[in-house]
Amino acid sequence: MHPALSIVFFTTASGAGFSLFLLLGLGGALDLLPSSSGFGLAALALAALLAAGGLASSAFHLGRPERAWRAFSQWRSSWLSREGVFSVLTFLPAAIFGIGWVFFGIRSGLVGLCGILAAVLAAATIYCTGMIYASLRPVHQWHNPWVVPNYFALGLMSALLILDFLVRLWEPRAPGVAAAAAILVIVAWWLKEGYWRSIDTTSARSTVASATLLGSRGKVRMLEPPHTEENYLLKEMGFAIARKHRARLRGIVRLAGFALPALLTLFALSVGGVIGVVAAGLAVASAGLGLVAERWLFFAEAKHTVMLYYGAEAV
């Protein structure tokens, strides 16, 4: 599939933003995070910026962005519509929670319940984002049980790395958040490797023979292409990435997205202070680069079943 930059940014930024809402809602309500109003303002503002920026990017990915509002009307059958509904609903309790925390220093009672509700709605938003792709049967690389857990793990990993950096600006030593971030990096890495093994060792059940219903007549091969020049399907669904480029990009994801953030977070956990803040910031920057490469690969490696009609042997 063609990896449009807008959708790459959307899935990366919104995953981090809504995961940060989830962590702040639970951590704030349970008094596991710094109570400073300055910390609450910085963390919630960054979460809102990432989430809203990602959603705005997804709207511009549409051919007619001014009609994006119509996506909310199909929530009964569309995961994309459900994602839109839950994402907007998340901002309502998050705003109440943020006002109570930042302006009145309150994170318990009704304000705390709003924080927990925002966390639940943020989790539902992330789940719906993953299901947008996992529900697409024609794309074998997406329609598998690894996709949704990967979305959750990568989102929580990026949010915990950001949270670790922010907490250190108020509390130089915050072992709990740093340890959780390091663990999530390892878990996300394991899930990503599992996903890659799955798509490398399996292919879709559909073949040229089953797609054309000509298998009973013998070996099926394409005589002539359906079109004499490139069309929309070939551009958007026929995108192909060379094996050497795929291997190189996976190496970047492993190094920048997982290995370096894990090592830097563990280093920050051991030293603390200003050096720990710098290490945590570098971990966030490295993970950001790695996750952009990971998300680009997520789209570039996907193959649509329609390509069987254009000469592909398997998808």
C-alpha cells in the first residue's frame, strides 16, 4: 500500500497522544504522577497537541477534507467512524480533568472520575484505530491478530517515554515511570518481531486461481495486464518495497525505535539528574524516528488482494 505521509503522521502522533491521555487520566486520578499544576498543564497540552494534530492530519488525507464530518455518521458499521466518535468524546472528560487539575489542584472525586473516563475513551480510540486496519480482510498483512496489540504497545511505549521525560523535569528521580517505559519498549519490540514473523511466513489464502475461479482448468497466469498504464489501484495498492530496503528499514526500527530508547531509559534510570533528563529526551527523539519508520513499513509492506489481477502470484 502507498504510505502517505499524512496517514503515517496520523497513526504515530494520535497513538502517542491518546496513550498519553490514558496514562495521565489513570496516573493523575490514582495520584501516581506529580501533582504540580505546571506538570499537568504541560503533559495534558502535549497529549492534546499530539492527538488533535494526528486527527487533523487524517482529515487532510481525505480527498475532500471538508466532508470529514460525515465519517462520524457510520459508527454502527465503520471502525473509522467509531474512532472519530471516541476521539472527540475523549476530549470532553479530559478537558474537565485538566481544568480541575491545572486551575484548582483537584484530581480526586468527580474530577478524578473524568480522568478515568478520559483514559477509557482514549483506550477505545486506540483500539478502533487498530481495528480500522485489522478488519480489512483483503489485506493479509493487516488482517491478523498482531495488529491491534501492536497499536496499543507502540502507543503506550511512546507515551511512557514522553511521560518519563516530562516527570523528570519536576521530579529528577522517577523510577516507576522509567521502569515501566523500559518494560513497554521490550514488550513492544517483542510484539513487532512477532508481527514481522507472521507476515514473512504466511500469505493470504487467495491466489490467482481462486480469485479468477479458473483453478480447475489448470495453472492460471496473466495473459495481459488489465490496463496499459498506471492507474489509481496500481499507485495506491500496488506499492512495492525492495527486500533490501525493507531489511534496512527494519534495522532502523530495531535500533532507533527499540534498542536505543531501552538503553537510554535504563541509563537515565541509573543516573538521574540533568543527565537523566537529557537521556530521557534522547530516548523520545530516537523512538519518534523509529516509530515513523515502523509505521511507514506497516503500510509499505501491506499487499492488497486486488493485485492478484495485476500479475502478483500471492499476497
